[in-house]
Amino acid sequence: MANGVGAANRPTKPMKTFNTQPPKLTFAYLDLGGVLIQDFTCSNKGASMLQELGIAPEDAPRFRALWSEHAAAEVNIGYDADNFLEVIKQAFMVGIPEGYSLLQHGFVDRFEPNPSIEPVLDLLKGRVGLGLLTNMYPRMRKAINAKPGLMPIVPWDVIIDSSEVKMQKPEVAMFDFATEMAGKPKEQILFIDNTIEHVDAASAYGWNAYYYDSADYEQSSEQLGKYLLRLWS
């Protein structure tokens, strides 16, 4: 899950998009934010959230610096995003409405479905085991699942949420744990993610890692579909 706090982050090319000739694949892990759903990556959603909070555009760098200081390192492990509201109030002297949730109203309410990923999921279903491997804020996955039509319906064999297992991508321990949970050799695991650092780390670990570019969901899904069809042709 990309933070995307207050910025439209367009990634650059990864060192390795995916292994050129992967062996037989028996399991696929997919990222959630930026792959299965449209999150803040490569969007103006962060700016929209700051406007909603009453924070001026020129204060966006200070907001991101505060987020890095107070939340970024631990938010996918145990820091609750709503705790950051007190930091916002003190730093920017803004009045936040009673009952406002940064997690729900700031983030999840801005997430959108990614319908283009559905044909890819159809290609994967029945051919390989399926796993969800996500860096996720505490309580966020539950909030995402509660939003009708946001998440595609997938018969997951494994769900690994960083905030629950207290590990996160791209730590080797996370890849070790995910490999164990899949019950497959690492060279038979495909990993689909929109974060270059995660893709490169997974490839170095020995997985077949595929970079999904969230700058263009439809094109990326089409390219991923063609890649999978080449594997099974």
C-alpha cells in the first residue's frame, strides 16, 4: 500500500520488471493498493485529502515531513493512522470535524476499484494458488473490504497483511514467511506489485517479480494479461 500522502508519486523504471523466462508457476501473490484497487499512487488524491483537512498546498511538504517523522516507519506495522490527526491539529491549527477518520475519510473513501484487473484474476484462478501480500495500515483492509464493490472477489488461499504479521515488504523475513505460507518453492512463485523497491527485492530473493505500473491501470493490466498468456501458451 503506497502512502501517497499529499503527493502524486510516479515511479521510475524498476531494475528488473520480471524474470524473462520464469519456470512453471504454481502460486501468485498480488499487492492490494495500486494493483487490485486504485489507491493514492500516481493521482491527485493526496492533494484532495489535504484540501479536505484545510491544509494549504504550500504546506504539503511539511505535511509529508511530519508523516515521515511520526508515521511512515511504523504505519504498516502498528501505528494507527488516526493517531496522526493530533499531529495535524497541532502543526497546522486546523479544525477537524468530530468523528473524522483519517483512515476512513482521508484514505479509504478515496480508493477506487480497478476493473481492468478482473481479466487478469480470471487468468490466474484455477491455474495457480492465489495470495494477497500487502503492506497495510492497521484496520485498513477491513475498511476496504467493507466498501461495496471496491475489492474484486478472489478465492484467496493466503492473505498476508503487514499490520497483522508485523513484517512488511521488502524485508526478507516477509518473503520467507510468504514462501512458507504458499507452500511452494520460491522459483515457482509470481509476485505482482506496483512498488519498484518491492519488485527488485522479490526478484533478488528468487521470486518471479512483475512490476505493475499504476500510472496506467488499463495498459498495465493488458500487459500483465499478455505476459500470463505467453507463460501458458
